[in-house]
Amino acid sequence: VEASIPEHQRDAWKKFQAKPWVSKDDFEKEVVRHVETTLARSMFNCDETAAYAAASLAFRDRLITEWNRTQQRQAFADTKRVYYLSLEFLMGRALDNAMLNVGLKNVAKEGLSELGFRIEDIINQEHDAALGNGGLGRLAACFLDSMASLNFPAWGYGLRYKYGIFKQEIVDGYQVEVPDYWLDFNPWEFPRHDIVVDVQFYGGVRKYQDEDGKNVAVWEGGEIVKAVAYDVPIPGFNTPTTNNMRLWSSKAASGEFDFQKFNSGDYESSVADQQRAETISAVLYPNDNLDRGKELRLKQQYFWVAASLYDIVRRFKKSKRAWSEFPDQIAIQLNDTHPTLAIVELQRILIDMEGLDWDEAWTIVTNTNQKFGYTNHTVLPEALEKWSVPLFQNLLPRHLQIIYDINMFFLQSVERKFPGDRDMLARVSIIEESQPKMVRMAFLAIVGSHKVNGVAELHSDLIKTTIFRDFVKIFGPDKFTNVTNGITPRRWLHQANPRLSELIASKTGGLGFLKDLNVLNELEKFADDKEFKKEWAEIKYANKVKLAKYIKSTTGVTVNPSALFDIQVKRIHEYKRQQLNIFGVIHRYLTIKAMTAEERKKLAPRVSIFGGKAAPGYWMAKTIIHLINNVGAVVNKDPDVGDLLKVIFLEDYNVSKAEIITPASDISEHISTAGTEASGTSNMKFVLNGGLIIGTCDGANIEITREIGENNIFLFGNLAEDVEDLRHTHNYGSHTMDPDLVKVFDLIKSDAFGDAGAFGALTGSIEDHGDYYLVSDDFHSYIETQALVDEAYKNQDEWITKTILSVARMGFFSSDRCINEYAEMIWNVEPLPIEKEGGLGKEE
Ligand code: H53
């Protein structure tokens, strides 16, 4: 429906157009107005929740004005757009980010203070938007920030889960999951009840020939669910560009419950349809790096993909261009294989709905002029998505036919290239000939994309030589590329560590480093500057004091802020090896217990801090959490140990907690079995905040080492190239356990940390079941390297120099660099220039 106001009536609109507020007085006026009208409260009953609501609404109004202008500008320019399809967006809090990105945090701080509030208290009222599990979801959030900050015309498309990642409670040392209902009050989203897409499931396919002898397929029957759009504004830093993240929410097609059933007394089933439809976008699947093949998950994927593509195609059709221009206007990035159905859905739209013939359509879908790009984030076999053919057949019958056709044409081309190689055909087929047959989503994504990228150099090399080897032979090496991950320095330095950001700004000529992170290089000249080092160390200490207070208030344990803070926070997974860390802690405990009082005096005190969620069904990961908590319970109250060792498990690790934890580390642990962690991104965050790393030669650790220098990182353990051979030897019985690890296991088995039965599966997986993750193989190297950390930390002067040099050399890891690489190598899009940029440093 055309709802545009006629030309001759637009003057009134222009005259009264909303203008973004800028001054402190205007901000206060807006806050008071929202308290008194939107919230129907007053100065007599305005608590911090209400103040948060009003301040957020004031900023939201401002964002939305710029959002509107950005959308108009982008529509008018009609240039190529990027669509980032991700099932996860781990956004964290929005208010602090909005204030900083529009450059009005100080204005808000003063304004709130005049109204009787402390800005920190107001910021802390916000519930995290936690629509993601871990690295993959947070990467998507950093990318949105960078795309807006760099003025790219870009949209994120995702699902509006009613329940984000569960909240973790620790009860008697065990993880307990509590639902995260986060939508009670969410000022950051705009429901678009006018943007609704019908999405079909189930049913069957009728095929016939029309009068012209053309084959026609009609997908009919089944059920329809409505997808309703919710828009979230994404402000760029120091630019008016405000992009859009569109999240889809599911709703029953009828909208209401069935009145007839209701009137006939059948209340329960009258709401059942509605509930069934709403289930689709109800919960985020809580697995990271694990595929469980559940029907509801496939439903989520198709629901989201179908609605997003419909929206993208609708926008394209408005421009009245020919279909052949589609690839010049649109770049779609598939964040992992979750949105792979987009390839099939576009082909379906073109042949079934738009009447193109197969070849014409497939040329558009797979056009080399930048259409679909596929990012692979893992080589772990248990994380690679496969869907059973019978399940597919039932839910998406037409899509399965199209996949079979795509596969047939693909295999024919392989056969032409490698005549007679039957094994090759079986290996690369999109359909796995198993019982039941399975659709291999990664293979479909490769066949349908023009570029496939890994997320760090080692990882991108590994996918080319292992899981996608045959595809390199088939398509040639140019289809495969690397874009090493990055993080946004706005949230992960400026927002999380304001004092460090301020110090850097004072030495590098303002906040420019936040837009060009290579400017950090200028810090090298201060690496030996006494005054600077003093300030640097004071900031680290203050951040540790803040974390120590947080630890005290949440766990009751007192930790010494002068101790070495050793942190491992990330999802709990065997491949990430929190078990190696906690076994190392137990080894340290044994060592301390065996020391004389004199020896103890020479030891550097440590606080070992853990945090992270285990997937609810991942028993081994939960066992590791249990062990960490039980070790803490024993060690923390042992008078022989005192301050020399404390073990902390922080409950419910999430983005806003990461903002407190990350700036407080002296050393952080990134100790995955070599070849298993695709990149890791928290490693980058910790170094950027002046912490050092103990890590394996894995993922982005390798590139971090290259950038900051090997003197500034503590690397240990076996290399990726040796992992396979080591596993092989384990399986053939020649697995000899590391003697120090045996002592650790003996202590666990003596019930020192509670009933050892609870940990039998964990120790057994290493001693008796092949030690797949090479814990014992790497144990000695790990312990030795930790001893080097102890030594190095004693020389605070050198330690500080190392951290300054490291920060100075971290420019490469900005997500702005990533986005520019994607734009150039994969998307072929240009930023849309802005006439008036904000003028950096207006807040200094
Ligand atoms: O993606 C991150 C990587 C990290 C990798 C992670 C990831 C998930 O969070 C979930 C599924 C998956 O396949 C991969 O584990 O190494 O840094 C962003 O690329």
C-alpha cells in the first residue's frame, strides 16, 4: 500500500519534523516528559527503574530520528546493501552503547545527576539482550556496530526470541538453568505490525505442465505462520548512520484464538494453535558448537530465512530493476550454516513464484558478482549441521526437491571434472547416504555461495585441508578465503574500560583511535615512560578492585586485588579445556600444601576466576563446573593457603559482566586443544584491555602472537599438526598419563573435593577413554608455562611494559578491519558517505 503523503502537503511535515535533541537541558526535558507522560509517574515516585526507562526512551527517540534519516538516505542512494543473516545477536546492554556512540554520555551523566540519579545505577538497570550463546552471536553484534560506524548500508536479520540464553544459577556447586524472559520492558525495539510475512510449513507439492509445456510446482496445504517484524536501531559511533536490525516474531495466522472452539467450551484447544505458532520464536537453542537436529530448530531457521528473504526481495522489487541486477544490489552473508536455506528459498522464489527457468534463476542465486557468502566458524564434527531427509520432507517438501536438483546438477559438474571418481561423488554429495539420509548443510552452503571464509588464518587453512578439501579441488582455491575475526573497540575498550580509553585518548590526540585502532601504535613510545606506566598500572588496579568488590558481593569470597588475576570466561566445553585449568589449580594447591612457610612467602598470590555456561544437556561440561565449585569450596577456606590461591566461579557470565571482568585480568586463558577453536574473540578483548594471555597455538592466538610479539604471550602445548597422531597413539594403548596429572587425579579420587564418583566420567575420559582433547599430553607444558607466568609477574615493571606494547599492537583486531575486508573481498559494497560526521572528540 502506498502511504506516502502527497507532494503539496509535505510542507507541514517538514516544518514539524522531529529533530534530535542535543543539550543537557533538552535531555532533562525529555526524561521528565517521558516520566510524566509515557510512564505516567512523577518526581514523587520515580525510582531507578523508571529513570532508566525514561532515559532510554529519550535516547531511543534520538536514535529513531537518525534511523529514519539513514533509511531514507540509503533508499534514495539505491546502492548495494548488505544483509547479515544470523540466528544469534548477543547485544548486551543498549543504553550505555547508545550514549557513547552518539557522543552524549557526559551530557546524560550531568542531566541525570541534576535529576537526582547516578548514571552507573541507571545503566545497571538494563537487562542484557542475550539472543546468543557465545562467540558467534557476539561477533554478529560487533559486526553490526562496525557496519554502522563505517556507514555501510547494512541490515541484520534475526529472530526475536522471547527467551534469550538461560540465566545460570549455581546451587550446591551445580549449574541450574532459569528462563531469561527479557521482554518485560524493552524500549529498544519497534514492533512493525504493518510488516508481516506469511510463512508456510508442511503440506505437499503438486507438479504439472502448463499450456506452454513448462513444468510447474505448487507447494500447497500445510500451515501458515505469520512473521511480524521488530526493528532495533543500531547507532554507529560518531556518525549519524543508524542501521537496522530486524528481528522476526512468530504469530498464529488467525491472530486470535478460535472463537468457535472457545464458545463451544473447548478453551484449551482454542489457544493451542496460537501457542504452537508462537513457539517458533519462543526460545534460543542453548547449544554452542553443538547441533542436535531438532525439528523446531529447522522450523526456526526456515521461518526466519523465509521472512527475511521475502523482505529483501520486496525491497528490491520496489526499485523496479530487472532480476539480473539482483546480485548488484544485494549481498547476503550467512553466519554459519544456520541460514543456508536462504539459498534454496531464493531459488524457489525465482522459479516457483517469479516464473524464471532453473538455469536463469540459479545464475542469479550463485552469481559470482557477490551474492551469498558463507562464514564457517568451526571444524568440530558435532557442530556441523545435518538434517534428516524424512524430517525435511515433512516440513519443507518443496525445498527438499530443490535441494535434490541442486545436488544433481552439482554432482554432474563434479562427474565432468573428475570422471569416474565415485568416492569423490559420495564424499561431496549434499545428501549423505546414511540411515536415514541426511542433508549436509555446509556442503549446500558452499555450493550456493560465491565465497566461503574461515575466521582466523589457521582455521581457514584447516577447512581447506580437512573438512572442505574436496571442494577446493572442485571449485579452486579462490572460492575460499580468510577474514580473521575482530571486536569493536567502542564496547570493548571505551565502554568497558573508560579510564584506559581516556588515558589513551590523552596521549594519542583524542578518541580517533576508536575509529582507527592502528593509532594505538603511538603508545609504543610510552612503554618505558615512568609516569605513563604508573597511571596505566593504577587503572588496572582500580579495575581489579572493582571486580574484587563484585566477587565479594556475589560469592562472599574476599580476594586480594594485588594478587595475579587469572581469568577463563567463555562457554564451558571440553575442547576449550576448563578441565585443564582446574586440574592446574589443583596441582598448584598440592604444591602450596607441600611448601614450607618460607617457600610460601616467595610465591605470587593468585586468584583463579572462571565463568561460563554449559549447554543444559552437556553433562561433562556441567561436571567441570561442579568440580571448579567444589575445588573453590575447599581451597578458599584452607588456612594453609590463605591469599596464595583463591578459586572463584562467577555465576551467569554474560556481556555486561564481561565488561567488568575483561578489564580486570592480568592473565587470561585461551587453552583449547590446538586446531579446535576457530578463532576466539575474548582473547582479543583481554589483550586490548592490558592483560596478557596464556594460550595454545590455536585460532587467533597465533595472529595475536604475530602482532604483539612472542615475548608478550605465554604459549604452550602441542601443535595442531600433531594432534591427529597423538590421538592415534592414545587409541592404540600407548597412552601414558602425565605423572603430575596422576597426582591431581589421586587427590580428586580421595574425595578431597566431595564424592569422587561425581567426577569419575571426567577423569575417566582422560585416563581410560582416549583423552580426545589431549589434556594429559599438554599438562606438563601448561604447568611449566604457568610457572613462567608467576616469575614474570614478580617483575611488575617489565610486566607493565609488556601489556603496554601489546595494547599498542592490537589495532589489527578491530572489527572495523574485518568489515572492510568483508566489504572488499566478499560483498563488493561501498560505504555511503555522510556529509556531516559528528566531529570526533566532542566529548573530551
Ligand atoms: O564462533 C566464534 C569463534 C569461536 C567459535 C564460535 C562458534 C560459536 O559460538 C557457535 C558455533 C560455532 O560453530 C562457532 O567457537 O572460535 O571465535 C566467532 O567466529
